[in-house]
Amino acid sequence: MACVNTDNTANIIGSPRELRLMCREGRWRAPTAGQAPGYVQTNVAILPRDLAFDFLVFCQRNPKPCPLVEVLESGVTEPKLTSPGADIRTDVPLYRIYRNGVLSGEVEDILGEWRDDLVTFLLGCSFTFETAMMAAGLPLRHVEQNRNVSMYRTNIPTVPAGVFSGPMVVSMRPIPHNQVVRAVQVTSRFPGVHGAPVHIGDPEVIGIRDLAHPDYGDAVDIYEGEVPVFWACGVTPQAAAVQSKPSLMLTHSPGHMFVTDVRDEHLAVL
Amino acid sequence: MACVNTDNTANIIGSPRELRLMCREGRWRAPTAGQAPGYVQTNVAILPRDLAFDFLVFCQRNPKPCPLVEVLESGVTEPKLTSPGADIRTDVPLYRIYRNGVLSGEVEDILGEWRDDLVTFLLGCSFTFETAMMAAGLPLRHVEQNRNVSMYRTNIPTVPAGVFSGPMVVSMRPIPHNQVVRAVQVTSRFPGVHGAPVHIGDPEVIGIRDLAHPDYGDAVDIYEGEVPVFWACGVTPQAAAVQSKPSLMLTHSPGHMFVTDVRDEHLAVL
């Protein structure tokens, strides 16, 4: 469920509704980074109803890696609250299908997989706070270097719930030491999309041995005078869900997010 | 699920653990207002597992009236995350039992009612932000007048989820006009316990006809130069739950809250 920043030289689609329609009609299969600027993009996790309560409790207990933006009732395909008129089965650029915890395919829609006992979870994505970071003049090295953000498994346990558990996965962004406080302040305003960092500085303290070898995404350069800063990452719930080996789990493909009609600032506090 | 402030001339019990033990041993059956100062007190709602997912989604969709502090897995009686060692069946001063949506009794423990399919929800309570308001020098008229806070049904709909729906219930506190902004600021820091007001001023705008006749609690005096300020209230989820006529619902008795080990400041943002 990681958000992946990818170079996007195509035109910028300004409207979430238009972007979703393009997905639905097969005219958009690319990553969504930079599209519909100012609107909340979300990770998608769809699970059978018998796992939904446990997964919802897992998210409630772990709000930093698993910030809930919307949960749909069993069988419902329209995220009415955040994206009226959308259809979660067709409006994501690319989907992944997991069977018994194993990735079994990547598809352009999930109409053929849909069942009335499926529950859709939309989870906040760091694109929202990255927009705020850029606005505050903070560097985003993975964007500058046109790479995916670096992500690492940590020794920070999540709080288990029912069948779900596992380590927290974090994303890392190098920040000049005189801007670290600002980075904390800016991202603290967005608790609904991972919020404040979970760690600043020495990676070994949270069980990361080598920043040059991320567990997910790409390594980025860290310059003299920069501090690695770590945020809870949306890969966490996906990793926890896969580990529980659900008979069926449907997700977006990394970087190919569901774009809502919610404005980034709507998720900000104070 | 309203928090009720009641005069309490007994000694102040400082420790949540001690207060819970006194409940368990039958030595405390009084309201908890003012007890264990600085610790989060919670509304308690216990529902059968078949309603728990819908209720959890209802809370997720209506975070202002239904701020989740902890959700326990089905059958679990110890709120391990917020109150290790506690037992939700014995550690509340007084409970209410609802059968098919009708209040059927008030009891000192729920050991005899417990079933393995029951799911416990702990929801934040305005006591937390009232402590912060007092610290900021804001008046709390219902405390000054030794009454229960005034609560009203509004025309603000909650966002329905599954079988749960109903109007938002609000509590009202009169605030001098030159302190209204401060009241917004202070309570905004506590989104986990109802947070910022939902309305300031004219009660008719939110469907309240007569402030002198609250739907729950007591009327309080409003002085010249004061503005009625309205906050989402924990009666909302209880009213919504009762309306769905669950076969069994167990709650605390108004004002007789479950006291956690979580410090008020732990729920504050920024």
C-alpha cells in the first residue's frame, strides 16, 4: 500500500472525478503521483467481511501507519462520503489480487472478483503531507532523484488486533538538520495521513541496519548535514494483512492510488 | 453515554487503578467527575459481535460525537492498551443494561451478563477537555451551578453506518463572547474527546428551540454577554445504538465512567 512517487511527464489531470473516469474507461493506467493536486489519494485494501472487524480494530489501534479515510459497508462499491459517484471496482488505475496471502495477479479492474461480502478500506497516503512539505520548502529527495521513496521494516511492533500483527514499516526522507523541526511541525498537522515522524536520526535505534538497502522502494542519497527522518508507512497494513493469509485481498498497485474528492487541507488539524 | 458532572465532596482518588479497584470491590458507586484528575475517563458501550463492525464504522464516520479510545476484541474483558489489569465487567461504578433497546436495569457489575461474543467500546468523554478549559480560565457553568451539563438533540444528522443512524446530540456551555475563540482553540487540541465545537451561537440554526429545556441533563443560567457554544456529545452513539434495538447493550450509568490509565495530554494534538 505504499505511495510511490514516479516521474510523470503526462499532463496533470486537475479533477479527481475526471481522473477516476479515465481509470474507469481504460484511459489512465499510470501512477497517480502529482495528479489531482491538493486532493487526498488513498491506499486501497479490500478484505472479506469475516476479517473486516479485526482489520478495522487494527487500524484503530495503529492510526499512524493505518490512517482510515473511509470504510465502506460490506458489498458497497461507492465511497459515498469521500468520492460520491466513484466505483471502487473500476476507478483505480491498476489493482493487485492476493490469494491466501500470495500475489496472484495485477488487473485493470476488479469487476470479476467482486463479491457482496467484500469490505473496502481507504487509507491515507503520504502524498498529502508531501504536498505540505514541498509548500514549506522542505526537500523531497526521492522526488528530486525521480525514485520511489525508501521504505524499511523496523523493530517497532504494531499493536496486534485479532489475526493482524507485524512490524511497522516506515518511509525515510533525508532532511537538513536545521529543517528537522519544521518537518515535524508540518507533518504533525496531518495525523490522518501518517502525521508526525515516528523517529529522527540513528536508524539502528529502530532496527534498520543499512539505509542503502531499503526493504521496499529505492535508496536515495543522503547529503552531508542531513538527518534521516522516518514516518509510519502505508505498507504496514498491507504487510500485516498479507501475513494473515486472507483467502482474498484486493489492493491498488503501488503508486496507483484511489483519488478522492477530499481536499488535503480537510485532513489538517489546527 | 453522556459525561455528567456531579458535586463530589468525597476525597479525591488520584490513581485510576485505585479507583477501578474500589469499583471492583464495591467501595465506589458514585459518579467519577473530578476523580483521578488528569486521566482520560470514557463512555462504555458493549454490543454483540454481530453489530460491532457496523458500530465501529459508525464511530469512524462520526469521530466528533464518537471518539474511539479503545476497542476490545470479541469476548475480551481487559482493556490492555489503555488500562492494563482492569476488568470491564467490574471496574465501572454503575452499569446499565438495555434489552432490545429498552433500559432494563442498573447493576453494580456485569459478570452475570458477560458473553464471549460481546465487544467493548471505550469512547472519549468531555471531562478531558473540560479540565483543559478550566486550566485556561474558561467558565464551566454546570460545574459552578452543581448541575449536569445541558444536552440537546439537534437537526445535524450523523453519517449512518449499517444499522446505526440518528441525530447528533450536543452539550452546551455558555462562554463570554471575548473567550469564545479561546474555547475553540483549547478544545481543538483534543479531537480524541469531542474536540472543537460543532456550533457557536444561535441554537435554532442547529434545530434547538429552547435552551431552557434540554433533552438530557439540566438547564444552566446564561448570563448577559455570553454565547452558547455547542460540542458533539457522547450521548449520540448511545442514542444511535439504542435506536437499532440490539438484543443486548451494556453501558456505564451516566456520569459513572470507566477511568483509564491514559493521561489527558496523551490525547492532545500539537
